[in-house]
Amino acid sequence: MDQTLLRAPWLQAIARAFSGNAVYAVGGAVRNALMGIPVSDVDLCGKQRPEEVQKQCEGTEITVRLRAAHFGTVELHVDGHMAEYTTFRRDSYRGGHQPTQVRFADTVEEDALRRDFSVNALYTPLTEPALVIDLVGGLLHLRQRVLHTVTSDPDRVMKDDGLRILRAARFQAELGFTPTDAVLESARKYVNLLNGIAAERKRDELTKILESDTKYPSLKRDVPPVSAGLATLVRVGAWEKLFGTLSPEGIAALNNAQTLNAGGKLALLYRQETPDVLFIAMTALRFSKRATADAAEALAVFHTLTHQRGEAADALRFGLPALYTAIDMLKAVDSDTAALPRAEALLQKVQQNRLPRSLKELAVGGEDLLKLSAELNLPRERIGAVLTSLWRAVVNGRLANERDALLEQARRDFVDSQNSEC
């Protein structure tokens, strides 16, 4: 067990502040230390109530911030670090993610039974970083790389919180744990609980599954992480709760998509659908407007590149980020078409400044066309359309990005548009 983090001065300062009352690291901080992989969040617990924690930390270097005191949770800030402390609890649920009733407890034994999976219910006293307290079989499951609940009967855990179904798939993807058949059967039984989970929470778990292939690069895995997690969602009936009628046939391509973020991977999953369908799905899961737009634009570029009649300007009009993502999507699907070489050739031309990536890089600009429209006595409202037409002509190889050539073409475009209205 790597005790480096647990022996860190800032955590030991917390241990001293508790004045002899035991405070424990729990969950990922212990689990990951045992596995030899990085720890991102530090969760602490003990029998002290939030008001007692505040009192104990008065006059110390620790800043206490109440986060959800009614759930027994406070933040402990020390020297630029933060740990989340939660009082031992016994929770009651009625099918939602948040407990409907919280009763504080006094022992590790009681607290362990309110957690989800055994590998997340391992405790280490901060004063004894080498000691691991295991009351629910987590150490054995950790060695076996098995994911099971803190109770022998998974129903007692899964029926309380539908989000645990997605968490099971996430831990499988991130950590390489295999859910037991009993856990999978219980997840299938209670999958409808996902209907009552907030979209934002489902989005967060899905994002972690999609990005699990880059979470712990040093961790050896027997199966590709993303496809393993998503396959579990399919197996227990949770896929439809997230993706509706989308076919899961595209999952395998994600094994080759480590360079893509969650939005890019969703675009890859939806590659047989229109960008509008992807946009609606990501909006329903409360992805940010920017992430949703980026994914939809990348999918539009992907479709342009795979369509033999698509022009270079159609692929470039959404910008370089969308083109980069679309190229990574093409690499992931390992297509036999000429789409990837076409896309890479287009990107190379842009990078070599042989093509303007936007209207701003044209050899003429709005002021030039404003003068031209005044000279021809034509409405300035046509300037935007003419500039776009010039840019498309240059990108598609029909016109050189040279000032005289562009102005001559703009003159013709202005006149042609005027004649078409006559």
C-alpha cells in the first residue's frame, strides 16, 4: 500500500486537530493507494458531528466550510488542499440518489453498510496509515478485481439509489473490476430507478465511463475500458435510459478513440445519426452548450468527409477543432474509404497556410467589399454572402487567395446577385 498521501503533512494536521478522536480516510483514497494508482479526491469520516468538527478546528491551520451539514458533510481546507469529511451515517432511501433520512452513527461498522461497493468501504485511520479496516470483504474483492456490494445481497444496496447502476459500470471501466453476476442481476432488476435520477448526475457518470481509457494509464486492464463499461449498461438495460433507441453496435469503435473527449466519443457513437439527433441527446443529458455544439459540429464534419461529394469548405466551415475531432473519429472507425487521406490533406494545407481557415484569413475583408458595393451602388447587405462565397471558392481550389483575384470575383458576384433580382 502506498502510504505517501495518507502521511502527507496536511492530512496529519487534520488528524492532530481531531484531538485523539479517530478520523479515517475512506473510499478511493484507500482503494487507490492499495492499487498503486493516483488519488484524485480525499474523503474522510468519523463520529464527530459537523459542529464538533468546527469547534475542534478553531485556532488551527484548518479552515472548515459547511457543505451539506444536514448530511454531516464539511470541507476541510489545509495549505491549499481540501478533504471532504462526513460524519458516520445510517441512510434511508426511497429510490432516489439523495437519502430521504440521515441518522448519524458512532461506528465504522454502521457507516460501512451505507456505502455502495465493498472496495469503496475500506477505512484507514490517519494516525495509522498502514492499517486497513475491512468489514465487508473489500480487500478480497480488490485482489480478485471483483465488484460487489457491501452486503451479500446486492438488492439491499441497488434498490436505494439508481445511480449505483451507472457507478458499477464506471468502476468496471475505470478500475478494471468485473461486477458479479448478482450485482448485474440486481442492476437489471432496479434499472427503472434511473428514470428518477437527475440528468446532470447521469451525465457525470457517463462522462467518466467515456473517458475511463485515460483515467489511470498505468493500470493494466484485461479488456478495453470504455467498451466494457458501456457493454454493462447494455446488459442491464441502462443503455436505453441514456441513449434511447440508439443502436449500441458502434461501441467497439471507442476502443480506438483515446484521443477523443466525452463529446467526441458521443459523436462517434452517433456517427450513423444526424448532428441534430446528437444535439438533442446531449442536451437531454445536460451537457454544456459548448460541449454539445462542439460534438454536433464534429459529427457534421465527419459526415462531410465521408460523403464523396462533400467539399473541403463544408468540412472546414466549422473550424479547426471540429476538423481535428472528425479526423480522430475517422481513425477510430478504421474506414477503408479515402475520407481520412482527404481530411489529413485538407488539414495539412491549412497548417501550411495554403488555405484560409476562416473569413478573417482571406486576402480581402469587409471594408474592401464595402467600398466595392458603394462603387457599384449595390446594397451592403450582400457583403457577408459574397465574402462567404469567396472563402468557399478559395478553400475548394477554384480561386487563389490573392487580393486582385478576389476583388474581381467579388465584383462579378455582386453584379450576378443584382442581375438575378432583376
